Amino acid sequence: MDDESVAPSPPPRAPITTADVLAWLEQTAEAARAGELDAPALIDLLGQLRQASTACANASDWALLAAREAGASLRQIAPVFGKGYVRAPAARLEKLHREVLSSEQFLELMRRRMGGG
């Protein structure tokens, strides 16, 4: 048997970063200042951003559930909520658990809400 080592794949990354958003925002703001975007275009853009924000919040909720299922403690999770307290992730988990008990159930709920299953 060959002893070829396969490099592990890198961990998944969020599909968008703060730097991506800032670069996009600077370009879009410049286009708006130049008069290239009118009010209807900006309103359409606002709608797209609101939908993207909801999608990111849903992805965050899924990751929170999955992290807990993988054994992460609330103390380990708390710093990503911006505070050193476990209240924020605990409250979010409590709210999520009113609808679903696992990350897989959450994913199925999102599929149903989006008409994908």
C-alpha cells in the first residue's frame, strides 16, 4: 500500500469578510457620489443587502449550533459575540432551541423556508 500522505483540506471560511464588504462599500459609495446610482437602484441594493444579512445571520446560527454539538463550551464561543460573557450565546441557543434541537434540524428548517425541500 502506498504511503502517500494527503494534505488535509483547509477549514471552511466565511463566504464574505469584513475586508470584502469594506472594499465593495468604498466602490459603491464612489459610484453613488458620481451619480451612477439613483434612488431606485439604491433601494434595490438595500433589499439585496437585507437578504444577505438574513442569510449571514442564519449561517451564524447554524455554526453556533454545530459548534456546541462539536463540544465547544459557551466560554469558548462567547468571545465571537464580542463580549466575554456567556449570556449572549446562551440566550441565542435558548431561542434557537425553541425551534430546533440540532444544526441538522436548523438546516432542514432553512431549506423549507427557502422552498428547497
